[in-house]
Amino acid sequence: MVRRVTSSPLTMLGLFIVVIILIAALFAPAIATHSPTEVDLVSKLEAPSAEHYFGTDEVGRDIFSRIIYGTRISLRIGLLVVLIAFPIGTILGAIAGYAGGRIDQVIMRITDVFLSFPGIILAMSIAAALGPSIENVMLALAATWWPWYTRIVRSSVMSIKHSEFIEASRALGANPFRILFKEVIPNSIAPATIQASLDLGFVILSAAGLSFIGLGAQPPSPEWGAMLANSREILREAWWAATFPGLAILFTVLGFNLLGDGLNDVMDPKQR
Amino acid sequence: MALLEVSNLKQHFTTKKGFLGEKTIVKAVDGVSITIEEGKTLGVVGESGCGKSSLGRSILRLVEPTEGSIKFEGEEIVGMSAKRLKELRKEMQIVFQDPYASLNPRRTVRQILEAPLIIHGVGDKRERKELIENLSGKIGLRKEQLSNYPHEFSGGQRQRIGIARALALNPKLIIADEPVSALDVSVQSQVLNLMLELQQEMNLSYMFISHDLSVVQHISDKVAVMYLGKVVEIADVGKVYDTPMHPYTQALLSALPVPDPTRIRSRIILQGDLPSPSNPPSGCTFHTRCPMATKECAEIVPPLEEKAPGHFAACIHV
């Protein structure tokens, strides 16, 4: 399995980026050169230099340090949203696919309702209704994300539910709970796990988007989307204030996508 | 008392066609009566689609029978409570056709064999370990192989694992649904011989479902021939193979290769395809393809009658 990861250069690049982001998040205080929130009006809007690698913003905060601390916020959002949405979606999808009939109908119609809104609009309205904060953005994103896993898991459950090993389990007298968790879910979860690793990037992107329009992280929090929003007005004088948070988002999303795609090839147990 | 007594079992499936749902009823099993004695093997043969697999699944209540009665050691299974049914599952098990589909690819052999013991709360961890190792010895698996995954084994080995899983709870009856059809001929005999050895050792009864007449002849004590959801002939294996009565059985057996070059083979070729079980022919369902069919055959449903001592057939011309 390790060899299959290392043999693909793109997967390795994805892994490399993700590891760098993890290191940045874990050791943020050691890596950051300045405080992420300390205002220093004397050195405001300074261009990138040896003192301030990525320059400073309109109130003199060090952009490099803010981006490093921002990895913590973004990773936390990505992980928590996926960790909430994934189990909910998986379990509902597995129940819908395995039970079929009316239970399937009810679960999938609810799923359809959620999917019939554009995700970001739904998340916006939830976040706006709950009030702007990081926690509410996470709730809003989790609420819009689970239906995708439900659909993926349901369809893979449907394709295996008539397998003989599941029938064998029924013949042995296993209860539906055991069949669902020991037989059905382990064999239908792989496509959804891959989707989840891809989604880490997309969730971070969406959260940045919500923060950009003012529904997520509030100043002075070093959240990348919020930083982008702030730098909008000073784009002409200070290109660096928008460029570096933007690049941070770009590389994070790219890293998780490349890694997710690579995992896609590796997760098949028959190729182990 | 017979170990298993099935009488007038019917297994009908309703399928909806199209958007507006025109319902059709498929009579997969239509009034089958069979018995299996302790320690004996009943072979069930027939073309694919004749309902032999549905019969097996129906007996185990993997699908709910539509009508009829299934008695295991005198106890009625149809309509039995879920709790009692779970108890009874220890006594009757199934071995599947496809050894690649019947084992969960994400569990080790040890986990697969432990599952029946856990489900029925047999022993503690150490006792279960011992039982599993004992079981794997019976099917010729080394202890180290227990931590391997199914895909690391050959078809024959996998099928033996499937048999071990079925045997884990010391059942009395095994329904073997085409257990060797998916295997190479050389491996088939290994698995068959293993099944015969285990039968002797554990006093097992088998219901052996197959479309392979030679395999059935080798393993069975009694044979039931099925056509379109009905048993058309049932008797001891010797009687069915030496003096087949029903024209369908005769046609099937005439296709069997005989290792005797001097014997002239008169092969009976059946015309047409197996009719759809959702729209079976009137009267005797075999009359559309029967070389002996007369006008009455389209009208009279032939009952399964004892035509000679211990030899039952369903044909008005015998």
C-alpha cells in the first residue's frame, strides 16, 4: 500500500503539501515570526521583506504569521465538518440502501431536499440564521455536506447488499445491526472515504468563502477567507495582503485533492 | 421422523413491470414436497431457473415462503418467531455457489469463522480460538493462514472456508447451493470428498443443489428432479439414474456422457427454451417441450405419484 502511494508523483505532492500544512498547524507558535493578531501601526502595509516574509496588512499584522496560524483554523473546520457529516451520511446511506422500501424513500427524499439547494446558499442561510461565527459555519457546512455521503454510500450498499456473504451472515442469524456495521458498511465505505479526503479541501474552500462574505470568522481572527476580504480594499497598494492568503487556500485545496485522488487508487483491498 | 420435512412449499415473487407497475407473479417454487433423512443427502437437480436455489433459500427462510410447511425435527419453521428461528439457524446452514462472493473481503478468515460463534454467544475468547483452529484443521487450513484475507486463497480453499463457516455451529443440515459449480473439475472432487468425509464424521444431512448430474449422482442418496418450480421425479439415486421415469429426467440423463464406447447413445434433444416461470404453460408445465406430450398434457396437471415402490414421478403417461 505504501509503495502504491509513493509510486505516484502527484499523490506524493499532495501528501507533501498536506504534511506541511499539518506541521504548520501543529507548530504554529514556533514557526510564526510574529503574533498573528498584534497590531503594529508603525509598520503597516509593508511589502514582503526579511522581517515580514509576506509583508504586513493595513494595521501592521504580520501576514506570514497570520497564515501559519490560519492553518489551525482551516484544518479544524475541514476536519470537524467532515467528521460530523461523514458518519451521519454514511449511516443514513447504509440504512437506506440496506433496508430499501419505505425507509429508503424517506431518507433519500430528505437527502434530495438538502441537495436541491446550492450548497453554499444553504450554508449561507444557516450561518446567517445562526449568527456569524466559526462554529456556526461548521454546523452549516456539515448540514449541507452529509447528503453527498448518503448518496455515495447508498449506491455502493445497493450494489453489494445481495452478495452471498451478506446472505451468509443472515443465515447465521446475525442481527441487522451487526450485518450493517460488520458486513455492509466496511464493504461500501471506500468511495465515501475518498470523497471525504477530497472534501477536506472543498470544506476549507467553502469556509473561506463564507468568511469572505462576513458570515464566518470575525476579525481579528487570522482566517484566510476573512484575510482576503480585508485585503480587498487595499489591493492596489498591497498586493501581498490578498495574494498570500489566496495562495494558502489554493495549495491546501490542491493538496487534499491530490491526496484524495491518490487514495482512490490505493483503497481497493484486492490490490493490496 | 425425517430431519426435514417440506410439504407443498410455494415461493412466489411479485415483480412490478414498468412505471405503472403491472404486477406479475413468478412462481419460483410451486408446491414442492421433499424430505431429508438424518445423515443422508438429497440431491436437487434441474436447469437454471427451475427454482432449486429458491427452494434452498426458502427452507432457511432467507426469503419468506409464500405458502406451505417446513418442519425441522417436527418443528414448524414457517411463521416461527425470530428468536426461535435464530436458535434454529445453528442447526441448519448454507454453503453458497460462488466462493468469491460468499466471504466478506474485508475480514480475515479468523474473523469470518468466529462470526457464527460470536453471533450465538459460543464460548469465551480462548474457547472460540480453539474451536476455530480445530475447524480450520478439519478443512486443511494451517493456523497461520487464519489471519489471511479471502482474496489470498484459491477458489477451492475459499469454498472450504465457506464450508467451515457453515459447520462452526455443529449443524445437522447443510443446504449446499451449487457448492462446486464455480470450481475447476480437479478441485470439485476435493471439495466433494471433503463434504462426504465431514458427513460421515459429523452425521450431517445435505440438501445438495446442482445442475451437474454426475456430481449429484456421486454424492446423493436420493434425488429430486425439478422443472419450473415443481418436483417432477423423486426417488433413490439408483432408481432415478437407472430407470428414469419422467420424460424430462430421461432427457437430462441422455445428455450425460457415458464412458462406454460400445453403447449407442440415443440423445433426447429438448426443443425450445425453459418457459418463463411467470407465465408457465397450462397442464403439465413440461408439455411444451416433451417428446411424449399428448393433448391431455396441456389440460391435466399431473400429480406426483408413486409409480413404482419408492419412486415418484409426475407424468400421466408413466
